[in-house]
Amino acid sequence: MKLLVAPGFNFSCSRCGHCCNSYPVPLTALDLERLQAVEGGQPLPVRRLTLEPGLSQSFKAVLLKGEDGFCNYFEGSAGASRCLLQDQAKPQMCRLFPFTFLHAPDGVLSGLSFSSTAVCLNLGEPLASQTATLDEMLALFEDLNPGLKDKTRAEFGRLSLAADLPLSFELYLPLQKTMEEELWQIMGRKQRAIALQALALLFGNLREMSDNYAGSTPQAGEAWFDLALIETYLGSFFNAGAEGSLSLEEQITTQLTKFSQERHLNLPLTARLQSAALNLPASVLLEDLFARFACMRLFSRLYFGPGFSGLSLTVGLGHLFLMLLVGYLRVKLDYMEALENGIEMSEEALFETAVRRIRQVEGKWTSLRYSSREAINMLELAFLDGLRPLRLLDLAL
Ligand code: SF4
């Protein structure tokens, strides 16, 4: 099967140690066996998860972190970190990170996670020249996800352009290619919020096409819902204290339902963004980071259908816009807060903040799954309005 690789992306591990200390590490039966061999008769630093819902059946346990929050097998410091397990017993998920794959009828799409520092900074060897590594990672991915490739390929036969509008793979492919080409042209540009502007226009075109196809008149959404949407996603994605026992999907749907019932909106974050007559300084580094994030998600098709929650192509694109927008707005809020504290961020500091926020968006988005009909319908309704992203752009510009 042909391996499809995004042009312009690089990756070599920068040994920053971030992934070792920020994310849970799920373990397979093979990982446990190898770890036990290393540890001899000692008890393993793991929590067993035989019936944990939401985890692949391949995963049987999770590595426990030490008291300092660091992985027990992590050694060193940023830029010089080392895994003590290395070739003997390094868990398969750790080996795979930050690679990901999606099996489509026209080939296997290779993707990279922006949770990785090196990916955010575009450090290392061009991905296109790492054929042997990609083949090895793909084999590992397939081992870790038995049966997934056939399931994903089959799901490409059930695409939709928008709710209740089936889309054949043959008609989908040129649409995807056009969007990739359009989006790719913005890389390396300095214009403010360039990736968001491009996505908003692409979404508008796709929405118009969906409306024409369905023979329906365009639906004008209500403006108050623009702000409710942003407030909800900003709160759910960046407020560490708000999680409780609810999943991310439940938090989002509960909050949006509350807004739609009460209409007395308490919108502290969006109100701050609206009241501040302030722009982020133009930065080619920052704009390129957001553009690469959008391009990678679009290229690897991890934003709709089999790649994300079975969303339709149109709504998946609207949702991709929303994910990028909340990351961008969070950076803007960070910049405003620094100014209020008398700190003028340098371009480097601003970029570091943007990397941190993009990673948070990536991490949350990867763990977010819209599985309830209610949540999917909510998004379909939110993105019936072809102008919503263009209106929301005002907050970023
Ligand atoms: S097992 Fe090794 S690679 Fe995995 S998180 Fe721990 S130190 Fe990092």
C-alpha cells in the first residue's frame, strides 16, 4: 500500500523529554512481558486496566509516574533526556510517538502529532526521506491497532459531504486535494491569522457546495451562538480545573446546552477578547506554526469521517477551524495578560507560548471523541451557517 507523506515536514527527536513526562503511557501485554524481564521479580510501576473503557483492547496497563510527576524510566534533562528502557523494553507507544497513520483506499496517510516539541519546531530530517522509519512505525501502528486498517478503509465508503448528503470516495478525493493545495500555499507567510483566514474561506466554499447539492437555502446562524461556541471551547480546552468526572465531549455539550437554554451568557473570555483593541504582533514563526498544524491535520485526514468522529467533510472542516481558532485566541489572551502585567513578550516568548497552546489543543483534540448523536448534531447545527467562521475570525484579527 502506498505511503503518503506530507511535504515540508521534518522530524527527529530533540530529546526534550516532554512526551515522557506529560502524557500517560499505555502498555500492551508484550510491553508488560518485556518490562517484567527487565525488572526481574520486582513489582512493576504500572496500573492494570483490564476493563478500562475507551482504551484499545491491546492496552492492558498504564505506566505509573514517580512522585515528581516524571516517568520512572526517564533520565536527564531537556535536550539530553534518555529512556532507561531503550531497546530492551521501551513501550511500543513510546516508540511510535509522534507518528500516526490513517488507512485510506488511495494509500496510508502518515501524520505527526504536534504534542511533540520537534514537530512544533519542524526540527530534524525531512519526513519524506525517512522511508525505513515510516515503514517500521507503520508496522508498529498496525500491531497496536489490530483490525483498524480494514475498518478505517471501509468507513471511507460511507463519507458524507454534510448531514444526510452521502459523498462517494471518487468525488471526495478531488475536494480534499484542492483544499490541501489551497492551504499549503499559506505556509511561511507572515500575514496575521493566515491559516484561520484560509480555513474560513475553504469552509464557506464547502458549505455553499453542500447547500447547492442539497437544494437548501443557506442557514443564517444566530450571532450569540458564535460567542457561546468560543467561550465553551476555550473553557473546556484550557481550564485545567473544570474537568471533574465529565469527559471532554460531555463538558462541551453540557455547556452549550446550558447556553442555549438560558441565553444569559456569562462570557468572560470572549468579552475580554472583544474589549481589547489589540493585535498579536505579526510573527512569521507563529503564523507558520499554526499553518503547519492546519496542513498536517488536513493532509492526514484526521479532522472528519474515519479520521475524526465520523463528522461530515463540511462540518469536520468547520471544526478544524474552531480548533485552530481556540489555540490562536488562547495565545492572544496570554499576550494580553502579559501586557497587563507590564511584560512585552519577545517574538521568541510569543512563539514558546504558541507552541505550548498548540500542544494543548492537539492533546485535547486527540482525546476528544464526539460519540453521542447529540454532540454530532450540535456541531452540524453550529456549522450550518457558512459565515460563522468569517465572523469568528474578527476575534483573532
Ligand atoms: S518509558 Fe521511556 S520513552 Fe516511555 S515515557 Fe518512560 S522514559 Fe519516556
